[in-house]
Amino acid sequence: MPGLATDVIWRSRLKRIESQVEDIRLPPADHGVDQDQEWCDVILGQEQRRVRFHDYASVFRIPGLYEKLFYDNLECCSPSYISNLLDDVVREYGDNPEEFRVLDVGAGNGMMGDELQALGIESIVGIDIIPEAKAATDRDRPNVYDDYRVTDLTDLPETEEERLRRADANCLTTVAALGFGDIPPLAFAKALDLIATPGWLAFNLKEDFIREQDTSGFSRLIRRLNRDGYIQTLCYRRYQHRLSVASKPLHYVAVVARKLIDLGHELMEDLEAEAMAHQAGNAGAPSYTS
Ligand SMILES: C[S@@+](CC[C@H](N)C(=O)[O-])C[C@H]1O[C@@H](n2cnc3c(N)ncnc32)[C@H](O)[C@@H]1O
């Protein structure tokens, strides 16, 4: 387990979850599945159910499956790694994480919220796009978030936006939720727009999505945010996020940064145009260059 990661919080939480999972059977190591297609067979009493890892609604419906599959079997460590890294960087900078009001985007069943709460964070608001994530949080981690919204940041209703702005967040976290058809660059930028300036952000991303050749739009967006002074990256660290079903390490990059200036219309409009081009199957034609 990498130095910054700990398994204390999720293990003690798992003990309190009434899990029906008796066994998890992974495909043979030579199966050759891509990360986005990984699956397992879950044994629940007499029933055996095949679940694709990225079908989060199905995963969250089964109490304890997310924790046992990703954390116990596949040694995922990202929520503790990123919250501890954030704590370290913020304290070294001279700020106090206990004064943070966090917006945790792609909150899932609340594992990042659990880690943040243990840091003594003042308040945490979760956002996810699927109701099953909120239902799992209410079921398994009912006292972690001050508010938890099921909403789409790429098409945020006005009332939701007002409510989220009232939370007055000064820190954005998003863990294991960017890329792979999950949170797109436009939604990430919208989340960044919702937090105060100056503010903090901490996120992780598969290392492929941060390379120059990346076509998801994240590497371009992050370069532009840094280059144009919207954010200042204070820490950029490669680490092992988890193992693949074939027991190969999956490396991600953890980023801790400060938000320095408001995002502004031009950037958001560029991202909206890029998202529309992407939807129209024209992802190769970004509306801005870097
Ligand atoms: C792998 S889970 C990560 C959950 C949690 N952050 C953690 O580290 O355990 C990814 C989460 O991102 C959510 N997600 C995917 N697309 C999203 C979007 N566009 N907006 C908000 N959440 C999204 C999924 O529903 C899922 O709950």
C-alpha cells in the first residue's frame, strides 16, 4: 500500500455494513479485458450475478460490493491517498483543511466523504449523477455529507446551481470519477466554477488521460487551466490507484491545486462547443488549442 494511503477508515466502515456478498469471482488473469470492460461474478446466497465494474448502479445496489471488490480484492486506495495528500499540501501551504467546505463530485457511495470527514473538514456536499449512489450513501454512510445532490453538472438546473452555490464550497474533490465516460471535462469545469476563488482542488485521473496524446479532453483542459492561470498545480504525483483484474497495477496521477481566478464565459463556452462536437462524433476537432 503506497505511503499516503491507509485502509483504516474503509475497513472499519465495512465492518458496519451488512453485506450479502459471499464471494467475488474475477475472470481468469489471461482474459485480457480492458479496464472499461472489467467484470466479476458476485455470489449472493444461492444467486450468482455478473456485474460490470463501471455499471455503478448495479454495484452500489449490493451492500458491501464496492468496498469488497475495489478496496479489498483490488487494493484501491485513492480516497485515503488523495485526502491525505490534500491535507499535507494544504498544511504545508499554510491553510487549514478544517476550514474547508468541500464539494465532492462523483461522490459514489461516499468513500471519499468518509476520508474527508476523518480529516475534520467543516462541511461536505456530495454530487453524483445516479440516484443509486445517493441511495447507497444514505444506506451505508448516512452522516457523512451535509447535503448530497443527484444532478448532471453538464446541464445543471438553476435551482440546483443556486443551492450548490449557497453551500459556499472552497474546495473541490473528485476521485476515481473523471474519464471513462464518467465526468466529462465540461462537468469538471462547472464543478470548479461552483467553488470559491481562491479555492482548492484535489482530483485523480488515469495517467493515460493526462498525456499529450489524450483525446478525452482532460489533458488539454488541465494544461489550459494552468497555462492561463485559472489554477496553480502545487502537487502532481503518480501512484498505484488499484490492481486490474489481471493483478496488474493501474497507475493514476493525483493532483492538488489552487483555484486562482474565476473561470469566465470564454472557457465554459469553449468546453460546451467541444462537448457538442464530441457528442456529434467529431471529438477530433477541439474548439481550442494549446
Ligand atoms: C468509481 S466511482 C467513485 C466514487 C467515489 N468518488 C470513490 O472514490 O469511491 C465514480 C462515480 O462517479 C459518478 N459519475 C459518473 N459520471 C458522473 C457525472 N457526469 N457527474 C457526476 N457523477 C458522475 C458515478 O455515478 C460513480 O458514482
